[in-house]
Amino acid sequence: MRVPRRALLRTTVHAALAGAASLPLAAPFPRRAAADPAARVTLLHLNDFHSRHEPVNAEVNTCRAEDASRGGCLGGSARLATGLRLGRARAAAAGRAVLQVDAGDQFMGSLFYTHYRGDAELAVMRTTGCEVMVPGNHEFDNGPENFARFVRAAPFPILSANIDATAEPSLAGTMRPWMTVERGGARLALVGVTTTTTPSVSSPGPTLRFRNAEEAVSRAIAEIRAADARAGRASTVVVISHRGLEADQRLAAHVAGVDVIVGGHSHTLLSNSVARAEGPSPVLADGPDRPVRIVQAGAYGRYLGHLELDLGPDGRVLAHGGDTTALTQDIPPDPEVAALVATLAVPLQETLRRRVSRAAAPIGNGNCRTGECALGNLIADAMLAALPVAEVAIHNGGGLRAGLPAGEVTLGDLLTVMPFGNTLSLLRLRGADLRAALEHGLRRAPEPSGAFPQVAGMRLRWNPAAPPGQRVEEVQVMLDGRLAPLDPERAYVVVTHSFLRSGGDGYAVLRDRTLEGYATGPLLTDAVVPYLQAHAPLAPRRDGRIAAVG
């Protein structure tokens, strides 16, 4: 999930909650205290890696040779490993202790996860030195038992103060709410929290309970202060949060005792040096009793965060510095991790041969760029079924690169249709902005356009002869089993994919006008498989959901 840039432009968190419109910029370099600090610590932080072990391009698709020739490849596990090693070396040279943390959503997003179900992520995290992790919503995409297998094998602790796993045998007693670690004379109290939307956007099952995060953090801090009193030490409280920037801002405003929040879930790039950043690193928020530093490092392993903290004897932050930087092609890949990823990639070819459905007849993509098409209906319906909380679905006709053959349909066939490695994205959009998105998709018709919308959960009538921007005559949305006129002021829950969500094919409205973004879902090809299996033999048809009139 991404948070709109305007959500970051707030004066303080208190003002933000009251509807104000700007946020204080954090200094990009440490503001030195008058006295020498009691401890100097660097937090190396990562979030929302989403199984992207191979480098990606600007559209978050697997990097191709032409991308590399333009210097357009970012991230990948091998380059991340080098970035972490260099970060540790820089910190050591500056006399800083290091803690490496992961704010969740390592799972889901590539064939590495489809095949290994978390084992590939664990192998890389073990090699690159992860020291503590908070589960994101996608850690539960294949149920609690699959995540429990990961937790039992992990050589690092898993924290979540607001997940109640007492009724889930596979996870009961495996996650701590908080812990303390000693680093360079500092006592760091780490508290984990996970988004309460997990049951809506993942598959944690009926036995896990996701409790109020602010209450959970408050309880944890009370326990931390009691432990501090017994130890005769003062802790710096670091909340590792997979809840999104806006939720982190609310927590910072309401919960006393928090010094730092290392965030994830909203895929927000906070950086002082990357041009497309959505805010500075760190963002400063006014807590009830102290300033709170909030950091987040984008998504997909393209960036690495390093937050420098100078700490006083009372655990308070005296000064901060650091940045979130891009893992660009000038950072050499780590040979050991590159070899590990190459080895892990070998069995993926067998995964491509896995049968996922069968088709009664060939399902072509020939007219998906000019009008409603059967293949577009099939994929959009499958997207809507994959995330039942969604009300409508939008896919671009140009994202359907081939048709499906008659007979057996394999995962490889699906990847030929949708080869880009996109993931599902869930967001809320005003009806007026949903209409604007549809207008954009129809603007070039009758000329073929990759932006032409293939939809589910709605029906629309449009006039190809009308001027661009004025072509949509009527939109009806299926709500509670009945079609209702689109309400321009109502917020609709929309499922699309990561390319369109980031403004691809010119869909800037999906990038800039979102009321709330929830999460990036599973790999698109994985998400549609259950629907395709349930509806075999596949025989989609055009049903008039996109009707040209006039």
C-alpha cells in the first residue's frame, strides 16, 4: 500500500488528526546535543520486501536486460546484502552500534514465494543478518501454520504485541510482544505491532486475534518501564510497526513513551535524498511526552533505511541523522547471496508447469485494448473474488499480453498472459475519482489503448463519440447483490494491481486520489488461481458490463 503524498504534508501529528495540511521536515543530518551522548546507535531497517529476490525496474517488475542497460534496476537480495554490509561498516567507522530490523511483509510477491512459501525469504534473511522481525499481513497469506513453520526456523525473534495467538496451537507462545537488546551501551526496548486489517486482506484463520495496537503498545511500555526500574536502566522505546504511516502517526500522537517508530505496510518512501520520496527521513511527530521519529523504506527491496540515533542516559533521543537510500546498480551484488538466489531459482521452472485450470476453448486477448473482452472479464472477476472486501475491480487491457489456450492451463500460461509480476492492490476511492479513472481508460478509444479498463463489480455505458473526459454516461456498482448508481461522494473499495496503483498507463488518479490504501496483495497470477480452478472448464463471455452507446 502507498499513502498519498498529501497525507505526509501535515504540520504535526496532532494537527494532522485535526485536518491540518503540513508536516515538519526532519533534519537530514544529526542535530548534535551539547553533551556527548551516552550511546550512538544505527538502525538498519527494511520493510515490505515481498519476495523480490531479483532486481526490479521502476514498475516493480523483474528487471530485464533493457532496464539494466539504462541503469534502471534496483534492489534484489544480493544488492541488499551489500547495502547492509556497507551500512554496518559505515556505522562501525563512526563508532556506532547497529541493530538490523525488518518491519514485515517478507512474504508474497514473486515465484520464489509461490514455490518456497517463505523458505527462500528465511534463507536470505539468515544470510544477510536480520536480528528482529515483525509479521506483516502477508506473512499469513497461506495460513498461520505456514507462518509458524517460518517462526520456528527463524534464528531471530518475531515480535507482535497485538496478535493474540493463544487459541492457535501452531503459533501460541512463539511471538514476544516486546524485548530489550543492548547495543553500544544503549538499552533498546523493541515493541512489535501488526495491522488489524490482516483478517480482511490475508488468511490468518479464525483463531488469531488482532488487538488494538495503541492499547497493546501502551501495555508494553508499562511493562518496559517496570523492567527498567528493576534493572536500574532506562530504555529507548522503538516500535516496529506493520500498520502504515498514517496509523503510525496516530500511535505517535496518542501513546506516551515512544521514541522511534520503524514502519511498514504503506510502502511509503521517506528519504532525504531520493527525488520521488513522499517525505523526509525521519518524519517528526509530536508525542504526548516527547518527539517521535518515524521512518519507512519504501518497498520491494529497492531502498535501505539507516536511522542514526544519539541517546542520552535517560534513553531519550538527543539527536538523529541518517537517510533511506536507493539500492542502485552501482552497488555490487554480494557474490554469496547472488549464488544463493541463483540456486533457489532453479526449481521455479517446474512451478511454471503446474496445472491451474482448463479452458473449454481458446480465450483470446485480441480486443481487450478497445472494448470489453471475455479474458478481461475473467481476470477482473477473479481479482474481485480474491479480495472479497473489494467492491469493484479494474485491470488494464494492455496488461493482458496473450490469450489462454484450450485445454490444460498452466501457471506458465497465466504468466504469459500477465508477465509483469504485478501484485494486487486494495484502495478506497471516491465515486467521482473512480469515474475519472474510467474516463482516463476510455480517452483514446476507438484507437487501441493499453489503458482500456477491464472491470468487475460494475457496469458502465460510454459514448466513443463524446470528447475525451466526457465519455462515461452511466456507472452502476453492484452492492449487496443489486446494481446502484455510482455515488460521486461515496468511498468505494477498489482492487487493482500494483502497476495501475502506481499511476501506470496514465492512471494518476489511482496514485494521487486514494483516500486510503490498504495493502499490496498477493502476486496477481497467484491471486486469480483459486477462481480459475473453481470455474473450470473456463468459458468466459462478454456480458455487456462495458457498453458503447451513441
